[in-house]
Amino acid sequence: MDYKTLTALKPSEYSDAANGFRAVSDMASAAKDRIDMQIIGAMKSANEGEAATAAEGQLQELAKNFHYTQAECGLISTALDGFAYDMGAAKRKLDAAVEDAHAKNFTVNSDGSVSYPSAGEKTDGKIPEGGTVTALIGDPAADAIGRQAARFNPNPNARYAQEYADRIADALKEATAADEKWAPKLRALKADDDLTVSDRDWVDVKKDTAGVLEGAEDYLHSIKELPKHGTPKENAQW
């Protein structure tokens, strides 16, 4: 994850996609329930014989497909919401650091480094020149030396620029961790290219569920409980 990618990333787009998959999950659930609770029961009452039995078996298979769609789309929506939650936190850190840098008329470059203007008391008749700094997040010894150099720089802007560059790098590190966590989980959410929902498919769903719930722990904990005695408007907002 680099500076340009995180700057352009919009977590809300992933939240919107999650809402779309959640809607599909809900529709599949409703279709499954209608087949199980209404259509099959009505067929049993109105028809008998081999043809009716065969039709009932086909409907049961269709209900399994809707159930599988419900489960997989629900997992995808949760994974996308979890990804958006983690990326949103990193993006807010990045935006705050960039905003603070711009407020001091610093320039944030495409690689995440920060350039600062000349400032400070004159030395030999000259104002200390500006410069460009990169993040010092990495080797502790190098970090300590770099920060000490920034503090002793006669240009007071150097210290602030170093702080902003480090904050930007920290946000990128957090975004990279989120991407590495969620990319394999989302890639794993694939269905077989057939119409048969097998026991192997459900084993895969169980495995996917464990992975998604583990990754989305922070996101799920952030969701507020349904308001007690809430109004219809409050319940809808929840």
C-alpha cells in the first residue's frame, strides 16, 4: 500500500458493495423460506405421484442453492465491511497528517515524503533552507538518529515535517496490514461453478465463516446494539 493508492482509496465504496451483497443475501433468504414454507407445502397438498416427488426434490435443491447464496453473500458483506472499517481507520490517520502538513504550507509528495519551506533565524545572513524528509519508521537506532537530527536542524519546520512524514508512514503501514489481512479472506470466498451444493461446499462455508469473523472482530465490536425501546427511526438508523 503506497501513498497514492491510500489517498485515492474510498472505504465507502466497499461499504456500499457490502450493502449490495447483504441485500442479495436477504433476498436469497426470503426465497429459500418461501420455497421451504410455502411452495413445497402447497405442492404436497395438491399433487401426488412420481412427478410431484421429483418436482419436490428439485425445489429442495433450489432451496439449498438459495441457502448457500445467503450464507456466502452474508460472509462477503461482512468481509467488505471489515475491510472498509480497517482501511477507514488508516485513511483517517493519513488524511489528518496530510491536513496538518498542508496547514503549515508543507508539501506532501507522491511518495509520502514531506517538503518544508525555509524558516528560522538567520545564520551568516541566511535563513535556514527548506528541505524534504522521509519517514523514520523502521530501524529504532536510525529512527532515533533521524529524529535527533530534525530537532537540531536550525529550520524549525524540519521537526514538524518529520512528524508528519512519520504519521503518514504509520497510516500506510496500518493500511498495508489491513490489505494483507483481508485480501486472502476475500479471495477465498468463491463458489464452485455448478448448481449442486455439496457437503464440501458447506465445509468451505464453515471455514470461511471462521476466517471472516476472526478478521472482522474489531468491526463487529464497533457495531452498537439495537436501541432498547427505540423508535422506528432509531431502529432504521441502527
